[in-house]
Amino acid sequence: MPFALITGTSSGLGRGAAERLTAVGWDVVGTVLAAGQGDGLDFETVVADVTDDVDVARLGALVHERGERLDALVNNAGVAMSGPWEEITATELRRQLGVNLVGAMAVTGACLPALRAAKGVVVNISSVSGQAGDPLMGPYNASKFGLEGASEALRQEVRPFGVRVVLIEPGPFRTPISGASPQAAARGSDGPYAEHWKVIDQWLAWHAESSADPQQCIDAIVGAVTRADAPFRIPVGDGIADVVRKHAASLIRQADAADAWLRTL
């Protein structure tokens, strides 16, 4: 029976992927942040915070104890921090980077011996926000841009061992992730960014209530785990691949402009 470790499975994409893989015969262990969050689920859960070094080491030990082979690691645990840079605190930024980037790669490092043994796959849940920056989403952009670069490097490092790396780049899907982002009411913002915070609040409400059903993204995650022909990058969602294409074209134009400008020096 193939074995998968999935972080952040109390709800959303992580829970959906864990349930689907369990249903098709995988042995799945998911992480949750608090005791009781795994109650009633069809797969095994462990309490672990990916930003805690002790918890990360425990996850590596758990994999070792289960047979030293890990067929799939899905780094799904994530938080979304929105807000203008001027009003984001250093503590908030560290938390954003700690969960989405440092935590994901720390768990990967702890699991790589078992992934090598199984010639398994690492599926990192990135975002279209890891491809193109968005105003008022800078901290989230930073964490996902970092995860994209880390994944590119990881892919080259582990390819000789037969380990695959896949990046899932979702657009907005209806999951609870937006609920953890600071909102204007909590900030009491009445400074130069007061109107920006109102925009954030409106977007967060739309995301929680009216954004796309997450099943398409869950399909992509499960496919990345189970199909060896999955591409390295998988933009998911209505129009998301076009966002990536437009950003790539913009980068080419910027490089051309830089070449022309440098010739004038």
C-alpha cells in the first residue's frame, strides 16, 4: 500500500486530497494543528506545526518508523497574509514565511531519505501568487515566490534519485485559508491604507463565500501524486494558466527593455 504524508489536513485542499487518496487505497497520515481536529476523518492524523523543529523531526521519525519509504509528501499547510507592506509587522511576515516556505522545506528535508528510498514525489502547494505579484498580497507573494525557487532547486537535486517534484499553482478556491488573514476591523486601520483594507475585507469575504469549488484543485493534487507524467508546474483554476503566460511574456519584455537600456550606458 503506497504511503503519503500530507500537511495541513484539518480542512480545505489538504483534507480533500487526503480523503481522495485514502479512498483509492493509499495509507495517508495528515497533520493537524490541534488535538481533535482529526476526529471523524477517514485517515490517520498527527498534531504537528511545520514551524516547530521538534514537530518536524517527529514527522521524519514517524515516516522512518512506518517502513522508511514515503511515496508522496504533499506540503499543503499554509497561511495567507494580506495587507500593505507599510502596515504588516515583522512578526506577521516571519509567520507567513515560516509556514509557507521554511516549514514546507524543513518537512521535505526530514522526509527526503524515505522519499529517495521509494523514488517518491514531493508536491508543493504554491499559488498563482508565486508567479505574479499582487498589490496588498506582498507577504503571501514572498512566501510563494520563495517556494517556487526552492522547488526548482529541489527538483534538480533529487532528480538523480528518481524523486519527482511538482508545483501546484492554484487560483482562488473556496477554502478556509483566507479566514486567518488580518482584516480592517481587527486592525482598526484609519491611516493612508484605510481604503485598501476595505478592499481586502471585500476580497476575503468573496474568497470565503463565492470563489471556485476546490474539487478541481484536489483533482490536480491527487493526479500529481499518482501520475508520473504530471508536469513540474500545474496552474489550476479558471484563467490561471493565462495569468502565468501573461507574466512570462512580461518578463521577456522586461529583459528586452533591460538589454536595450544597458546598451545606452
